[in-house]
Amino acid sequence: MIIYFRGMRNKDEHKKSEIIRATVKLVNEIGFVSCSVSKIAKEANVSPATLYIYYKNKEDLLVSTYIEIKQNLSETLMKNFDSAKPFRDILKTLWYNGFDFVLNNKDYNQFAEQFSNSPYSDLVDKKEIEKHFSPIISLLKRGIDQKIIKDVPFDLLTAFIFYPMMTLSNPKLCSSIKLDKKTIAQSFNLAWDAVKL
Amino acid sequence: MIIYFRGMRNKDEHKKSEIIRATVKLVNEIGFVSCSVSKIAKEANVSPATLYIYYKNKEDLLVSTYIEIKQNLSETLMKNFDSAKPFRDILKTLWYNGFDFVLNNKDYNQFAEQFSNSPYSDLVDKKEIEKHFSPIISLLKRGIDQKIIKDVPFDLLTAFIFYPMMTLSNPKLCSSIKLDKKTIAQSFNLAWDAVKL
Amino acid sequence: MIIYFRGMRNKDEHKKSEIIRATVKLVNEIGFVSCSVSKIAKEANVSPATLYIYYKNKEDLLVSTYIEIKQNLSETLMKNFDSAKPFRDILKTLWYNGFDFVLNNKDYNQFAEQFSNSPYSDLVDKKEIEKHFSPIISLLKRGIDQKIIKDVPFDLLTAFIFYPMMTLSNPKLCSSIKLDKKTIAQSFNLAWDAVKL
Amino acid sequence: MIIYFRGMRNKDEHKKSEIIRATVKLVNEIGFVSCSVSKIAKEANVSPATLYIYYKNKEDLLVSTYIEIKQNLSETLMKNFDSAKPFRDILKTLWYNGFDFVLNNKDYNQFAEQFSNSPYSDLVDKKEIEKHFSPIISLLKRGIDQKIIKDVPFDLLTAFIFYPMMTLSNPKLCSSIKLDKKTIAQSFNLAWDAVKL
DNA sequence: GATGAATGAGTGTTCATTCAT
DNA sequence: CATGAATGAACACTCATTCAT
């Protein structure tokens, strides 16, 4: 028997994260298209009605899940971020952090991929998301100013630094490649050569 | 000119392509998730039942659409393919062809993106698709042998040569960037620097 | 290669009986409920449209099939009908003829069973059917008059003489029983004991 | 009296029986073939979706209905079952009980008839059904052992004792006969003469 | 006569969401 | 807060039938 005290919030938070976990797992297993609210509820061991206590509707749940993932990603990326280090070292750290994330959270990655390609993504406050990644933008700016990397639009830089990482770790896109230490190192090499001056 | 055989009303090739067109358009407008058979039928100006004359089921329709797009892409890519030219020139031609395609067929691109991230993609005969792109694999092989590009797995090369292109042209992923001549040129530069030895 | 001469009717009749055969076979295999026109057409190797040349609609096809079966049954029953013989011998012949029919045409029997329990059966001209069985009615009348069998309504007599036969040969109702010579003989014995005075 | 548990809205047993009632009524009126889920739902005054709360699918609904009917039948049959009485009296009681049931539940009877001839019947656990009728089997065994009735397979006995009853009370098969007291008595007479030694 | 294409109306089933408890 | 029941609308798909050829 579990006793809950008044004002205790643990239960709620646990349920909320349980729902998110279920959402990501299901999207990963059966795809975005056939992922229904009742299936998520069943996977999270709650009633479909309960889901609507924590989220306004399905849309809200999916968007929240996406934002959660993006926050997790940004937090992981920023690990050991030390602006005192040389530019390339910081980028490398960022990059390896990113690879860590996508490899250890393939399901998160796949969810994000499907989400960003769906019309739901239009509902996300892009500004809000970008805020989490602003240190990276600043870093790239510094790299450009210090003439270490090419002076091209940010989107171009990220398309060559970070998106190949997503692609390589997505089993739907690259099923054959084995992402061992050597490949990851090579991969950073290519990314670096792409952007460096 | 349509030839009718005795006692037969032929399948209308135009209708088939009209259904594909509708599928791509709708996926582009409302997303893969909410793209239903009846909506596609309405957009194609046919009855939902008619759709099942041309395609075994929804799955078959989506897979066929994907394959059609991939074929179109491969055909566009190979335009002016001249193996006599220097490696970098061929790659550049390929690359510009690719950019032409994704820019002029943003809807195709978006469909393909959503499709590859859905469980439907598991139904595609990957071998069949790869066949269309084998000249590119051969070319990359040659580049490696001639020590022009880095000796890394093919998936890595394509992840840096072709996927950034997809990303940049996908309005869901890169909404802000303006893909003018200069940016495209810069973009090829990054791709080339990434892979070249 | 089959050559058909002008005015030859064989082809038509063959097709007609082929459709009936297909109908009975399919009803037997997948049941009355899921037996669709297009499935019948496929089984009969004709176009669904062709079916409508021979029969006004599905209803007409089913009713015609039923009547055909009933005619076959009555013809089989009347085999070696010799009113000069003693009453019991005639009945026994009838009865064994009947068992022959239901055992050798289990599919016909099953179709008839499903048909008679469906609303389609209301469309059959019962009078027309009864006409084929009038010799049996006359025979029973004679049996009553000659005080050989009980003086009860005809329906009661047939319910005890002929319906048990249908039941026993219907695998859906009696799956376990083995209808060998001995059982059939016993079965006639029971039928006879039921009706005899 | 309905008891509601905390945080729960209980399944409505009345609704379940209402759906069964609607199913039987509709099958009776429009036949097994055209009896669709939506029509049943409308007749039962519930949404088609509600039906799927109480039954897994259409198949489950039909099978459940059939089992319910068979249970009702067996309960009715066993009324006043007194193994102390003489064999013929017990059988007569059984038999009249049976006639009571089929006459007062013509719709049930017709449903069962259509069901047993459909492929759905294959889904029924025959063993489970037979269990309800085991007292009858025991009784017949006793009758054989005491040399009161003929020593023939059980299926044969039931085919002559009980199936004629079904036939006679089925308006689709016997429309003309009037089942008054006299006819029913005659009918039992025939059944008894059929099986008695 | 015979065909395959074409379809509106229907099938069984699941959906996202609300409601009474 | 949390629930399972309840639902209208939608889903993918099949139906019996007609039509131009």
C-alpha cells in the first residue's frame, strides 16, 4: 500500500515522465502514424483520461515530449562546456556529447526526427528551443570572428556539423554502418574539415 | 494515344500519377500522420474505392510513391553524368543536380523524409533502391582509390555530401536560410572540404 | 484452343454452371456471410460484370443456385421410383437416394441449409419447389390412407423422415459421427419406426 | 443494486444484454448476412464504439450471443429434471421443455440455426457447450443400458429426438404447420417411437 | 456477349476526447 | 487526482452494381 501525503508532488512528476517515456517508446516501436492516445496510456499504465490531466490534448503531449527531448539534448551537449578552452576542443566536446546522446537515446532521436517532419512541429516555439542552443551559436560566431571556421550562415554550419550525426545514428537511414570509436572519430574529422577555414 | 482492347476498359495511367500527385501534395500540406485514404482520393478527384484498383492498399500506395520519388531523384542526379570528367567535376554536377531536385521538388523531399522515418520504410526493398544509386557508389569508390577523397565508409561520405542538402532544403528544419547561388556554392564547398583528402 | 460456333449455346451453359459451382464452393468454404459477388466471379474465372449477364443480381444468383440444388435433390430422390412396389420399399429407396445425395453433395446441402435460414429464402416460390416433391406428398398420403404410417401433418412426417438425414450429414452439426452402412441402416430404422403405424 | 467503486464507472450489465437482444432481434428480422455492427448498435441504442467495450469484435459478440442462447436452452431443458422418475417421463419432460423454449424463443432458435451454419461456429468451444448437455447424454446412456431405447450413436438419437423439434418450430422451414397441443403430442410420439426399443 | 474500370454506400474497427463517478 | 465507460467522427477497406468499350 502506497501512502501519499498532501501536497506531495512526486507521484505527479513520476506519472508525467512515465507518459513521456511511453510516448517515445511507442513512437519508436510502431511509428508516429499509428501512435494513439489509448496505446500510450496503456503503455504508461494510466487511463486515457489521466493523460488529459497532465496534457491539454495529444498535440500538447507530443509537443511537450519534443521539447523535453530537445532540452535533454541541449543539456547533454553543454556538458563540460568550458569557454576557456580552444575553439576546436570545445566543438569536439560538444560533438562527442552529441554523439553520446544520439547513440544512447536512439529512440529520442527517432521521435524528434518524426516530430520535426510532422505538422506538429509548427506548433513549437522555435525561439524557445533556440534559446537552449544559444551558447552554440555564440561559439560558432566566435569561431567565425577568430577566422577559425568559415564565414557562412549558421544553418549551413549546423547542417554539416550536427545533422550528419543524426543521420548516421538513425537506423532507418543508415542501417549498415557500425558506429565504433574509429568511425566516430573519422566522422568528426569530416565535420571539422567541412567547417574549418 | 490510348489503345483499347476488345472488351476491356484500360487502366488510366494518368489517374495513377494523379493519385501519386495528390498523395505527395497532401503529405506536404497536412503531414504524413493525418493523410488518410479518403483525403487522398478527394484530392485526386477519384473515389476511395478507385484507389484500390491502382494500389493494393494504403501501404502499397505510399511505398510506390516513395519509390517513384527515389527514381525521379536518381534520374535527376545522373543527368550529364560523364565518367570521363575529373572526379571533382562529376561530384559537383551530381551535387548541383541534387540541389536542383530538392529545391524544385520540396514536396517530394518532404514526403521522402517523412516516409523514411515511418515504419512503412521497412517495407521497401532497399536493394532495389540502392541499384539506382550504384553509379554514385562506384564514383565514390574511384575517388577513394585515386586518393582524392577520404577512405571512410560510404554512409559517412553520403552523410556529409548529400544529407546536408536535404536538411537545408527542408523548410521544417531550416526555415530561415535563403538558398541563393552563393549559399549553394558555399554549401558545396563545405561538402567537398569534408570529404576531400 | 476451343472453337465455338455461331449459335452454339454450350459456352453459355458452361459459364452459368461454372458460376453456380463457384457460388456453392465459396459458400461452403468461407460461408454465406462473406461470400461476395467479386469473389464468386474470381472463383468462376469470369468478370463480375459477366455474372450480371446471366443473373439479374446477387439475390437472383443465390436463389437460382438454391433452386438448382433443390431440383438436383428431387431428381436424385426420384431415382428408381416405382409406385408398383410396396410402400416401405419405395420410402426406403427414396430415403437411401436422399442419403446418397447429401453425402455426395455435402456442399450443396450446406448451401441449402444456409440459404433456407437466410432472408433470401423468402424470395423463393415455395409452390414451385413443392411441385418437384409432390410425388413424395402423394406417397405419404397413400401411406396414411393405407394405414401404414401415422395420420399426422406432412411437415411432421418429413421432419422425422428427411431432416435427421440433413442434420447427420452436416459436418457443422454432427462432426463426430461416422456415416457408414450400418449407421445409415440404423438411421432408416429410426425414421421408419417414427412414422410407421 | 449497482455498486460503484472509487474512480470507476462500471460496465453496465443491462447494456450488455441490450446488445445481445438487439443482435438476436436483428438477425431474426434481416438475417445473419446483412446484420452489421452499426445496425446492431443502432438497435441497441448505443454507439458502434460502445459495442467494442463489451465485446472484442463482431465475432466475439456473435459467439457470445450463441453461447448465451445455448446456456438458456440447456437451463430450460433441465427444468424439473428428476432422475428418480421413469426414463420415458424424464425424456418427455425434457422434450416438452425443449418445445417450450423453441416456441417461446423462435428468434433465439433462428439465430442459433444461422450461427451454427456459419463459419463463426468453428470458433465455439464445442466441449464447453457439450458440458451443459451432459445430463442428457447420461440419460440416453442409461436408456440404452436399461434396454429402453435403441443402442445407436448419440448423434443419431438426438437427431431424431431434438432436431425435428427445431425444424418444426422454424418458420423458415415449416411455415404452414400449426404447433398446437395435439401436434406437439403427436410429435413426441413420433420421436419416442423412433428411439424406443 | 464479355470485360475491367469505376463508384457511392457500406463494412468492421479505432480515434481523440469527455463524462460521471 | 484518477478512472473506465461512452461516443461521433473518422479510419482503411470491400461491397453490389453499372458503364464504356
